[in-house]
Amino acid sequence: MSATATKAKKAKGPGRPPELKIGPFQGGIGVAVWLNEVETPTGPKAIRSISIAPRRYLDKETGQWKDAKSFRPGDLSALILALEKAREHCLSQPLPGEQSEDERMAGANGDGDIPY
């Protein structure tokens, strides 16, 4: 890491851990859900983002671990499972300052029933 990058990282402060981490699976594959805050014209707003950890492999020439640029067909099941868990989390957990789906539905007509 360059001196400039190190200074920028120190000035920014320690990073926040992910809201949810799924994995790592074989080869280091994993998914993380991040809770971020962005500035909008109406003030700060919470948003989520999802990152996918790359497959890792040992370079036999250098003996160092490296990130692969792609996944193998055998990796897809772990990726699908992890992404589905991340999706479920994002749908079931309201963002800070927002109501849950149950609270929104209860507020629609006061009794919690879905209007038809």
C-alpha cells in the first residue's frame, strides 16, 4: 500500500464491519451486506450494498494467494446460496429509520389486513 493510500485510510478512520457476512465457502467465496450512509438533498439516507468475495487460489509459481477474476461452475451453488441469504436479509430487515414490511402493512388500514 502506498504512503498516500495509508494516509487516506488513516484519515478516514477504521472501517465498519459488514452488517451481514455469509461465508467464506470453499475457495474463499463469500458475500457481505453493507449498510452505508449517503448524503441526499433531504439529508443522510441509509442504503445497502452487497459485495462478492472472489475465489482465491494459490499461485504455484510464487507461492502466494491470489484473487481469481472468475468463478468455476462448482462455485455457483455457494454463490447462489449466499446471494439468496443476502437478499432475504435485505428484504426482512428495514433500513434504520424505516418501518418493517409488517409495520407498513398494519399502517395501511389500521388492522394489518391487506386491502383487496
